[in-house]
Amino acid sequence: MSSVPADLLYSAEHEWVSGDVEPGSVVTVGITEHAAKALGDVVFAELPSVGDEVTAGEVCGELESSKAVSELYSPVSGTVTAVNEALSASPDAINDEPYESGWIFKVEVSEEIELLDADAYSDHIA
């Protein structure tokens, strides 16, 4: 069973969000342990750039693994304020520590959105 931290919010597309999802707040985004396990070993991450506008539910990058290339969706709408540059050299952090050093990008939220809590996400992946 995959770890689903209770202090995070989740999208149906298997991204997690840390922080207050309200306009003006900056949140951190990554993919869940469940998604990382399903992908296999991530070998390359195409990330959005700082300043990019992202839209909830829309593709904003790609993750290439030993199994396939998967689209990366933004769970929130807003402006990218930071990307995890360390993933360029060590994309395996997404598999090794998806909720810590494997974070992917940060977004200044432009509009509120409903996300899943840990219990709802656990039901979603059950």
C-alpha cells in the first residue's frame, strides 16, 4: 500500500499539493508515491519553467520512466514560482522521496479549487 500523508491534498491525476490552496498562496506540487511506483524508475523530468502559467487539470510537463512517458498535470491554476532544479541531475528523487526531495514545482495559486483529502485519495487508489 502506498503512503498517503494526511497533511497533503491530492488530485485525481495523482499529484499532491502542500499548502493553502487559496488565491495568492504558494503551494508545492509533486506526484504521489502511488504514481511514482506505477511509473517505474523516473529517468527524465520535463518541468514547467518559472513564470509559466499553469491550469488545474492541464498538462504542464512530462515524466519519462523506464516504462513510459507520462504527462504531468497541474493540480492548481496559477504562476510557477520555482522548479526543483535538482531533478535535472537526480530525477530518481521522485521515486525515492516523492513527498520530500522529489517535489516538482511551486505555484502561486490564482483561483481556489477542490482537491481530495488523504482519505478521499486513499479511496480513489484502492
